Amino acid sequence: MGKSIESIELKQHISFGAVISTIGSILIALGIAWLIALNWSGMPSALKVLILVIATLGAYAGGVLFRIKDYPMIGGSLLVLGALLYTLSIFLIAQTFNLNTSLQSNAWLLLLSIVGILFATYIFDSTPSLVIALAEFLIWISLQYFSFMNIFSSSFSVGILAIIYLAVGVGLYGLTQIHKSLDHKFSNVYRYWSVFYILLLTYILSFQSLLPVLWPSEFELTSGILFFLMGISFFAIILTIIGVSMAVGKNKLSGKEVLSFIGLVLLYVLLISLASLVSGDIYSAYNGSMSEGLWAMWLFDNALFILVILSVIGYGTKYRSTRIVNLAIAFFALDIVTRYIGFIMDFGGQMGFAVMSIIGGIILIAGGWGIEKWRRKLIEKTREN
């Protein structure tokens, strides 16, 4: 009994020490960055590069050293700091030599940063570094799309961007299966992010004001954007085929889950494609009136959102992931709040606002209690399974 209490206290001290060390590392990095910023213009280029390289290598070396000394949390925080400093170094060095002068140049630099962080992630087996790489990849996808729009003088289409995000989600699912078949701990990270991509995409598409602009009438698919879209989709499909084959071959993935995932992807493709039928209905949507087609499409979107949330809850329960269950519950609560605000905007007026606020407050309090009770039951179920 005494040993268990001592081990709990030791873990608490280690966690507290990790937090303090992380804050200290960030403060040191901010101080160095501030000093560099104050004297950046007057520094020789060689000195700028030397400072950035030493700071980045120092963070990585410190992270490895602390992990060797059996301080994994502190070491992990320093590896994260190294990843952030590496990204900062890429852009500052490019700025020093006037290389990041265009949107496409910034996209290349960010891609170079992602590749470097991924390389370090697998070398040092750092889960937080993988999270940073995936977050930067989300930014890069959007940046690269806007860069192609600028290069090929194409108009913006939410539909193309939605298909790209869907392809990325499919690719992340494939990476999840590859790592799961290899019993690699990164499978949990890829699983969480694939679910996050899907939920975020569904939430964005659930807005009625966004549906008419998915496929604007002036949009033309240029060769560059088409090539980018096909490249991302092809790479995602290949990853998924490889991952599913490996996981099924090792009996770590059921055919039912594969079919459910394919069916969900097809629903997304159908949703994004059918949105072209209500394109050009933007004026009626923003004026508060909705056509029957737009109304039906909006109902289909929100029904799909609820279906995805329920599917994600079941998915998280199956793999005993409280994080995935909590993520689904959070999006469910976000959907409720968003729809509530939409109703207030639709009713309008001071009296309508007051009445909807009172009614909505009562519903949200009761709903908050119900959601929390539901969340606790789901988490208990994941632990029991």
C-alpha cells in the first residue's frame, strides 16, 4: 500500500516537474527569440543561421538527454520545442536570404518543415512532435490550395477544399491501420486526427450559408488544382489500401468497419457533389429565405453530422479511447450551441432574442447535465470493454 502511494506521489511530482520544465523551456525560447528579433536586422547572415541552428540542435539534444536520464515528460517537451524552433528556423533563414517572397515559396518552406519534423518524430519516437507535424500539415493543405489558386488565377471553391480535406482524412485512416498492424503507438495519434478531420469537415458543411458557395458559378477547375486534388486523393487511397490490407491480414480490422468507413466516405462525396444543385442560391440563403432544395440539403447535412457523431462515439468506445468519445461529445455540444445561435438570428428582434435566450438557457442547462451524464456513462463503458 505504501509503495503504491509513493508511486502516485512520484508520478505527481514528475508531472509537476514536467510542466515547470516545459514552461521554463518556452520562456527561454521566447527570450532568445525576442533578443534575436531586437537585433535581427543588424546581425550578419552567418550569425543568424548559427544562432538558429544551435538553438534547434540544443533543444533536440536536451530532449534526448532528459529521456535517457529517465525524465520522459521533460524530454518530450524539449523535443516539441525543437520542432517549433526548427519550423521557426526554416522561415527565418529563408527570410534572411529573401527566399519566402511568394505564397508558393511559403508553402514549400512549410512542407520542408513538416518533413523534417516527421523525420525527427520517428527517430526520437516523439508523439507530441507528431501532433505538431499534423497540425502544420493542416495549415499546409490550405496554404498550398490558395497558392495554386493564385498561380493559375482560379476562383475559390469550398467544394474543392472540402474534397481535399476528405482525402486527407482518408489518408490518415490508412496511416492509422498501418501503424495499428505494426503495433505502433502512433496509431492512436493518427486515429484521433482522422476522427478530428472528419468531424470538423462535417461541422463546417452543416452551415446552410456555406452550401450555396461550395460550387460558385464562376468557378473553373484549372489543371494545377486538378493535379493537386488527384495527387492528394491518389496518395490517400494508396495509404488506405495498404493499411487496410495489413490490418485485415493480421486480424486487427474487421470487414464491417471497412465497409462502414467506405459508406461514410461515399456519403461525403454524395453530399459535396449534390451541393452543386443549390449553387447560385446564395442570395436567398443570406436573405433568410431558403429554397426547397437548399432546405433539403441542409437537413441532409445535419442528419449526416449526427450520424457521424454517433459513429465516432461507437468508434471511440470500441477502441477504448476516452479522447475520441470526448471529442465527439464536444462537437455534439458545439452543434447544439451553433444551431441555437442560428435560431436567435432567424427570429431576430429584441423580444425574440430575450425569449430565445431564456428558453435556450433552460435547454442548455438541462442539456449540459444530460450530456455530461451521457459522457460519463460512455467513458465508463470504454473502460469496461
